[in-house]
Amino acid sequence: MENSAEAAPVPADAAPALPTPRQAALAIAGVMAGMLLSALDQTVVSVALPSIVGELGGLERLPWVVTIYLVTSMAVTPLWGKVSDLYGRRTVVQCAIGVFVVGSVLCGAAQSIWQLIVFRGIQGLGAGGLFVLALAVIADVVPPERRGRYQGMFGAVFGLSSVVGPLVGGWFTDGPGWRWIFLVNVPVGVLALVATAVGLRIRSPQRPHTVDFAGAALVAGAVVCALLYLNWAGDTYGWTAPGPLLLAAGAVALGLLFVRVETRAAEPVIPMGLFRNPVFGVGALFGFLAGAAMFAGIVFLPLYFQAVMGMSSTRSGLAMLPAMLGLTVTSIASGQLISKSGRYKVFPVSGSALLVVTMLLMSRLTADTPYWQIGVYAFLFGAGVGLVMQPVITAVQNSVPPQDIGAATSAANFFQRMGSAVGVAVLGTVLASRVNDRLTEVGQDAARAAARGVTALHRLPEPGRGKALDGYAHAMGDMFLVCVLLVGVALVVSLFLKEMPRRTDPAAGQPAQEAPAAG
């Protein structure tokens, strides 16, 4: 979808042509729709898995329906951002949306579990670009003094989609069927394509470029090996089995080789010079730690509602409404305050402190804790997540030159998502271990019931049922204590975040407008 704005590249020293307010609004709406689809598909499938197995079979391969999406989407995240810096945001955004829509159609038409796994991998390739490119587009079409406001809105959309995903998945599964979880992406994706085609029309300086395919392949290989190790080692083979250890060694070796290649590449996927930027370095480490603890609440708090309180998937989604409210309020409010004041450090610091307190409160949950009390904890958790998610991205974008906006945004998001994946894998292993230990103390019947699924716990006769549910709640409390450690370290890291003045154009004395390389 070429237009005159892209057909005539401009010299490197020319000022970029900014979009009109209407074009900017359309562009933001388009990429926000794409980001919403990407975030929803991380969690929306989980509640449909029993129905998928009932139709397609393959129970032993079922975890890969979720894992493959996470693996492929994370592995290509840095590549999408860098390629958008080189070839233009609009073209690359539309490619990501197109790949995601095609993958969604294929998933909806899958006739076997292996087909669904492969098609989910294709869907993940597109999803990996949707979120990070949405943040980069903000840097293209929104002046720096207003950028925090929009990134706060995007953070709210991402967080809300993570929470409501199981609710939406339960509604589709109980209604028109699980295939519509994927097929509903098609009309929304088409609208996103139209919106970005009309709205994302930006002229920008032309510069020679190459694509770092070697770096992209190495980072993808390192991520795949690391996530396979974390997903297989703890639950299936053990942490020190030869196969998992080989995967861990592969992840380390490929990671070191990636660093060496990136230091020599003309256009690296993740410029190593970013790590000499103190804002980026601190932001990447903070994002990793905060992401690990953040997804613990998003993933495991609904499990508490189902396993301990006996809620259905749909009801557990509704029970997360306080978290949605807290996240929405603080994410939008922090974005507004950053736009007005230009100050951002206070938000990750205060958000981390709030999450430390909240995780401590969650570690004291029992089977008899009333819902109103858990609802308060969920609200505080959502509020903390809303404060830590986007301000660090704003800080990173403000600290790098315009030509590295896409790469820096994707790299920071990559570390946050890597932290989420590592956190869920490690904390899931901690929870499984503690559940086994706690319920073995109750009795072998309780331990065997937990192995069959959370609903089996509620079929146990009393007094074993009450003791088993209380043991499960205490096991989750043990897991939340590990989250306290993670967020506590993140809090310390946030204190080292340097607050830089808002980037301005030295020639005009006005806030600079970053522009992509083409498109």
C-alpha cells in the first residue's frame, strides 16, 4: 500500500513530514487494535484447552498450544523493532498485522493438534511485532510532551487484555465455540490494516541499511532454547537431566555468540551501545524483574479463584475486575502526569513498593479468606502494575536518538516479556513443588486429586477437602513470597533509574518529533 509520502524519500537532513491529527488518531487506533489482539491471545486460549482436546485430541501435546505462541512471539520481538527502523513503521506494522491475521485464520481452521501448534507459531510471529511496534508508532506520531499519556493508555489496554483474556475465552468457548477465539481476530485485524494504511503516512530521512539476519537468528535460537529448558526441565525431565542441560548450554552459547555478532553488525538487531546508556540498562533489568512478578498475579491469582474458591473460568475472570480497575486508573493517570511534568522515575519506584506490599498480603491468603479482602489485594496489585508498565518505556524512548527508537523500544519490551516468561515458568515450578509438599502432608488422596486437576480437590470428602484447599492456598502463599523477593530487587533497581529532561530539538527549541526511516 504505497503512497506519495513513501514514494519520494527525503534527504537525511530534511525535516520529517508530520501526520495530521486525524491521521495520527487513525494510526494510533489501528496499532492499538493490533496490540489488543496480541495481548488477548496470550491468555484467551487457556480456558478453551479442554474443548480443543475434546475435538482435536493430543492431550500430551496440549501445553505447546500456549508455549509455541510465547516462544515465537518473543523470539522475533527485537527483529520487528529494528526492521521498522530500517524500512519504515507503516510497512512493517502492516506486515505484522497480516501475519497475525493469517495465523488466526489457520488456527480457526486447524483439523489436528499438530496443525494448531504450527499455526499458533505463525500467529506468534505476527504477535511479536504488534505490541512493540505500537509503542514505536507513538514515538512517530505523538510529540514527546504528550507521549506518556498515550503510552499509559496502551499500558492499560495491554494489562486489561491480560486479565480479561480468560473471561473472553470462556465466553466464546461456552457460546459459538473455541474456533471463534481465533476467527474474531480477522475483522479486527482488517480494520487495523485500513486504519494504519490511512493514518500512518510519514515521510522520513533516507539512509542506507542492511538487515542483521545472523543476529536475528541467534537471538531467536537463544530464546527458544531458554524457554524450552524452563518449560521442560522442571515439570517433565528435571532441572539436571542431560537433555534440559543441553538446552541451557545452547541458550548460553547462542547468547554469547549473539553479543559478539551484534558488536560487529552494521545494523544490529539490538545495538550493544544501548547498554552503555544507563537509562536503557536500568530499564531493561527493571522490566525483566517487574515482568516476572507482574505476570505471577495475572496468571496465578485466577488459579487461586478456581482451585481454592471453586470458581469457573468465567467467574474467575469476573473476580479479576478489581485488578482491571486498579490497572486502568493508575496506568492512565501516570501517563497523564508524565505528559504534564515530564517526570517518570517516581512511578516505577512507587509501583514497585506497592507491589512489594501487595505480594506480602497475597502470601497470607488462606482457604477462608473472604473475597472482598482478595478484591482489595487485586485492586492494589493492578494499581502497582499500572504504575510500572509503561513509564520505563517512556524513559528509554526519551534517552535514545530517534534512529534507535524502534530498536530500543523492542529491546526494552523484549526483556520485560522475557522476564514474564521466565517468571511464569519458574514460579509455576515453585508452586507445583509447594502444592505437592503441602498436599502430601495432608494425605496421598489430596496429592493425587491435585495431580488430576483443581476440580478434583473439591470432590474430596471432608475433612480432607478443607485441609487440601487450605494446603493449596498456603502453597500459593509460598509462591507469592518468591514474588516479594523479585519485586524487592526491582524496587532497588528502580532507584538507579536516571531521570533525563524531555528530548528537544536544539534547532527549534521545541520538542522533537521522531520519525521512522521510511513509511
